[in-house]
Amino acid sequence: MHITGDSDAGTDGAAGHVGRQRAVDPPGGGATGGQRGRHVELWVRGRSPYCVRDAEEETGDRLRRLVEGGAIDSFAVRQWTDVGSGTRTGGVADVATSHRKVVEFEAWANDRGYRLSPGFRTHELQSMVGHSVRRKLVSPVLCLAVYDGDTLDAVFPHADEGDVHTVADGLGRLARGGTATSHGGEVA
């Protein structure tokens, strides 16, 4: 298995932590340019508490096993950057990338009659100094984006008419060869 990464690749100092901004490609290398095959992005929050890092590590391990077993071709771990209006905890490029992903995920959900809430939420923040109010997006602790080539195929978590489909549900569907859900069940 070949691990490639961005400038902040590796771990953040926590023992066994899944690491930030890295990709795992199958033996023989991964795609250059656009993705080929089934690719998964695992989105995590920055500065997660240690109790959440266990879930990140477990999810990363499950994705590695899915690559090794051939259920997916590759995966990458990405870190959310605050996309709240007026709030920039990362560089401008990082904020723009996170914002583009949220817009892409929302379009995917809307096209299928799904919702991204309760995984994704917005909060209104009142200024303590003035009367301004700004909206801040709160991303889920973990989020999976499943791609077939460059096409977004599924996002976990998401909700339909009465059910929430979690990251664990998405990992289970990937292990069984499926990728997305419909209101009536799994779509392979």
C-alpha cells in the first residue's frame, strides 16, 4: 500500500492518530490528476478531542482494509476548515476548499431528496460588540464522501424520510459492494 500526502501529512502527535491530509492508494500507485475507480474521502474536524480520535483511527483502519480487500481503490483523509461567514481558522484556500465540498455535498443530497442534517448544522452567532449576526456551519465529526471516478456517489452521514445513514452505515455498504442509499434500501 502506498501512502501519499499533502504538506501536513502524517500524524498530529497523537499516538496512533489517523493523521491529516493524506491519501492511501492501492499497491502499484494511485490515480494521477482526476481519481479513477472508487475513491473515498474521510473528512475529520481539526483539533478533535482524544475520545473522537479513536473513532477517526478506527474508520481509517476500516478504509485501509477496504483498499486491501479491493472494495475501494483508494482513500484520503481531509480536515475541515471553518467555513463560517467571517471566520477563518485556516488559509483562504483551505476555507474555499471546505466551502466547495459542502456545496457539492448539499447538491448531492438535494438531487436525491436527502438532507445533510443532523450531521451538518448551522448556528447563528450574535456579536458581543455589535448587533451583527453571522451563521457558522458545524461539520460532523466524521464524514465520508464516496466517489466513482470524479463523480460524487454518496455522502455519509445523510438522512432521508425517516432514517439517518451514518458513516458506519456507509462503511458497511462499501464492504458489501454498495455505495449509496435510496429511500427503499441500498443501491449497488
